[in-house]
Amino acid sequence: MYHYYMFNKPFGCVTARRDDRYPTVMDYFKELDNENLSPVGRLDRETTGLLLITDDGVFNQQLTHPSYHKEKTYEFTLLGDLTPELVEKLEYGIMLKGASEPTAPAKIQVTGHAVMSDILSTLPEEIQKDIHKNRPEHPVTYGIITICEGKKRQIRRMMKSVHCCVIELKRISIGNIVLDESLAPGDWIEFHI
């Protein structure tokens, strides 16, 4: 019988089995003593939110292989002003640096605006150090993006291509699997498919 876990990945841990510098997502599952468990896809160290862990290889492939076109939805916070023109450009598909073809169409919804001084203290310390030299009135954009592919650091690279910098990124769903908002960062629950 296979096992399926929903994990709310915290900031700062890497999607790996072992790492010499940072805690790994699999550190959170040691107590289960199941060597067959592995993450479904990857989230970079700075990205938080929904990560599935399973010992079912077929399920893993169905959620991660590009041919299945599984939608992944993220909440984002950007340094920069994501204008309607830039949203349209990103939704249509954009050529990333070093890529041979544009990104697949995406869906983006801008949900709010702020300035850096309003949000700086709410960010992880590491991010605060990275961005504190920006002007206090630097524009900030909040939003939701859905993509159906998973190129390395894709959303960060997409936003960079339109001169915006992702400062927070949280995955909230994969296909019809939605992050349980009652899960604190670092917590997980077993679920059934």
C-alpha cells in the first residue's frame, strides 16, 4: 500500500534527501522510517507551501512529467509593478534567458499592491537583508500565478524577465490537490487519493 503526504514546506529547507548546508524536506519524514519516500517535484529553498511526498512512483510521474500538463498555482510577492501589459506578456508566454522556446501560457491575477516599507518586517530575515537597500517606497505587487510546466526557478525567471523580483513564493495547489491552510510550515498530514 502506497503512502501520500501533504507537506507545508517552510522557507530555507531544500528539496533533497541530504544536504551539507541546509535542512532537507526529507528530514521532516525521518520518523516514518520509509526509505522509498521521495518528494513529488521540487521547490527551491526560498519557496514555501505545498509539497507532496510519496512512495508511489506512478503517482509522482503523473504529477511531475510535462506531458500530463498538471497546473501548479502559487501566491507571489514581487518587488516591482506588475502592470496589466506585463501580465499579458507573461500569460502569453515569454522567452526565458537560455531557453529555446517560450514558456507555456500562464494565468496571472494581481491581488494587491503595497510599498516595500510596509512589508519588509514581515519577510524572512535572509530576504530582508537581500532587499533592504531598495527605496522604502519601492512598489510591491501581490498576486497568484498558475503554470503547467516546471522549468527550473521558472516563476522567478519569468518575473525577472519583466524587471520584477520575486521576494515571496508559496505553492498552494497542484492539479486538484490544495494545500490545507491549517498546516503550519514544517507540518504534514497523510492523505488518500
